[in-house]
Amino acid sequence: MSDEQVLAGPDTRTRRSLLTGVGAVGAAVVLAGCGGGDDSGDGAAPTSGGPEVTDTGDPGGGDREGAQSLARTADIPVGGGAVFAAQGVVITQPSAGEFKGFDPICTHQGCPVSNVDGGTINCTCHGSKFSIEDGSVKAGPATTGLPAKEVKVDGDQISLA
């Protein structure tokens, strides 16, 4: 038997089969990370029973001092809100006609908040809850509130100020 001939029994693994298996697992991990659920492509995640926000542009085509409209006032439910992850803001309406903006990143460990429900902005990574009125912590583990972001209401359009 020469040096290049190797006995290959049923439990023997070759380097080629090992590398092929590792490559297949790596490809599966990459594809799983790229896939996902429903992606509407607009970055909006309305919650608390609010309607889905699909149009983030200005329907009138006007440019209100360079601000891009994120939503219509009717899209943000009273006592609830919507997460606009791509635009970096959570918009809430604690009481009728009062709109607030907050940073969408949880202060606990930097996870993005996932929804607004039951009067709180919720991070499902570790269970932190923040007030829709002022961003303060309602339930930990977070110990500091969400920073406020300026929002502007112009007619029925809401944009970052």
C-alpha cells in the first residue's frame, strides 16, 4: 500500500467531506440570516392596533424644509405608537393630538425596541418597557430611559424636526 492510499472504513471522514460539510453549514447560516418574515421595506412597524404604515413619503410632493414625512397622524394610535427603525425613531401619541418621538434603541444592551403596546415602548430582547409619554423606564432591566427625539407635525404629516 502506498502513502497515498488510505483505508477508508465506514467511520472514516476525509478532509474533503469535512470541508464540504463546514461550507454547507456556513452557507445555511448566511441564508438564514438573510431570510426573514414579512418585510414591507419601509421600516415602519405600527403597533397597538394601528394601521400599517406603508407610505413614508410626502403625498403632496412638497418639501417641508427637507423633512421627510414618516407617517400621518391617523397612523399613530392614541395610547400607542409605531417603531420606525430605518428612520431611527419611535413615534407615540400618549393623548389625542400629542405626538412624541424617542430613540428606538433600548438603553439596556442596545437592542432595537420591537413594538408599542399597552402604553409602553417594549424591548423584547430582555423585557424592558418604557413610557410612551416621556421615555422613562417602566420595567427593567434597563435603568435609563429612551432619549427623546424631536418630531414635527405639519397638518396631518409627522416628520423628524
